[in-house]
Amino acid sequence: MRRVIVDTDTAGDDTQALALAVLSDRLSVEAVTVVAGNVRFDRQVENAKYTLSLVDAEDVPVYEGARRPLLKDHEHSTEIHGEGGLGGDLHPETGIDSAERFGPDEIVRRCRESPGEVTLLCIGPLTNLALAHAREESLPDLVDEVWVMGGAVNCRGNVTPAAEFNFWADPDAASRVIDAFEVTLVDWGLCLRTSLGTDALDAVADVDTDLAEFFLEVTKTVRARGEADGLDGITQPDGLTTALLAYPELRERVETYPVTVDEREGLTRGYTSVDVDGSTDEPAETHVVETADSERFTDVILSMLRDRDPDASVE
């Protein structure tokens, strides 16, 4: 079982990723750290706690991290996730206390305590990890693996033509993390290629469970936006990243490239440069998941929502 810290800006797809990570026997979620990103920070914290309560994991500590990007301002994505992040109508107040330590400090503490044993699953902007690295320069040698949902590899972004939201929100942090760590990257383009189609969404609608109801609630804004844009289904970027970490069987092709992130303000803020031809002579250190089994990913999600057993679909 892989020990994991989940670093999240908890909105709709983050909740599904967190539920999947907790419910899979392949992963052991030891802590959650919250980072500025999708919606107001305090709402993200409550969203994480509420999701943990839905999967009977209230004992997993939630640490509050960076409340803003390292250097730049960013805008929230309420048009995608709804006001508050959970579809617009759900605003939980759990009454669960946050853990006392600052999120980046807790990442450092746990990795020092168990060198080489903790994987970081980063499904929001990378501010917390960049701050953790600033506190502990040897952190890249102390972690097991670093999985990141972010970037747009040779495709159009989802927040600007050049950039995906997580890398755009804090490009300085993304640049520093990609430079310092050996990252496995799940980008926006892969998420588009493995989206949940209308058949999958219809199947979820037929499932009578609290998790299926929660899924339909937190994805209603993005589903409505997709329908207006003529899209067939919805993406689940953070759930996909979690599934690919937990289930190597879903990874079809992973290649390693030199990758850099443009941290400059302007049209190319957050742009992900992936040197597939080796023209830069930079070292290839970022593992990019290029293709994945979309049908089995859909099965994982349905098994989780139906039976609280995502592992059943791959065993």
C-alpha cells in the first residue's frame, strides 16, 4: 500500500479524487494539505473535510497551506465548479477542526520522518510543494514519487489558450517544482482524451448511493457548461491522476521529456514547454502520461460510486 499526502484545492473533481484515494486499498491517505486555487480558501478546506466525512475518513488530518500563489494574483474558477466549489448549492460546515501545522511544514515533517516512503499527490496549484521545497532543499530526495495534475502538453489550455488552470494559477511554483522534482505529469490534454462520456454519466444517474448523488451535485456546473459548449461528457482531471497513481494497469504510454513552465506574466503565463524532440539539450526528467485506458478509468469511477470499491474494477 502506497502512503500518500494529497495536496488539493478542493472543488468538484478534487472531491472525487480524494474519495478515490481514501477508498482504494492501493493507497493510504495519511494527510491532506489545502492550497489556494479553485475557490475561496476556507471553502476548499471545508470541502475537503466534508468529502472525508462522506467516506468515513474524518480521522485524516487536514492541514491549511498557502492561501495565495507565491508571487502573482489569480482568479477562482467558480464558473466551472460553482460558487463554493461543490456545484453551487452545497456549502458544508463540518465543524471539524483543521490540524495545527502549516501544510508545507507538514509535508516536510512527514517526508523527513519517513524518507522515501511518502508519495505526494498534487491536484491543485503547486504553491505548497514549492514552499515545502524552500524549507527543505533535499525534499526531492526524501519523497517517494510526486504526481501532478497540471499543464497542457502540446494542446490548448483550459484557462487561457496557452495554459491549464493549476499551472496558470501559480506558474512560479509550477516552474520551481518541475525544475526540482522528478514529477509524473497528468496534463489537461490527457484528461480530455479520457473524459467520462454521456453513457457513463447516465450510468451514474442510475446509481442510488450517497456518493453518486454527491458526484452529480458537484459536477452539475461543469456538465451544464459542457453541454453548452457541445462537449460529449465531462473531464475528471484529479480523479484520473489519482487512478493512474493507484492503478498502473491504466497507464498505457508514459514518456520522459525535458519540461519547463513559463512563469512570466502575459499571454504565455503557465505555458508548459515539453521538448518531445530533444532540441533543447536539457535533461529529460518529467514523466508524461501520454495515453491511458479511458474505459477502465470509467469503470473505476462507477465502481467507487456504486459500491465504494474502486479496486473491484481492476482486480
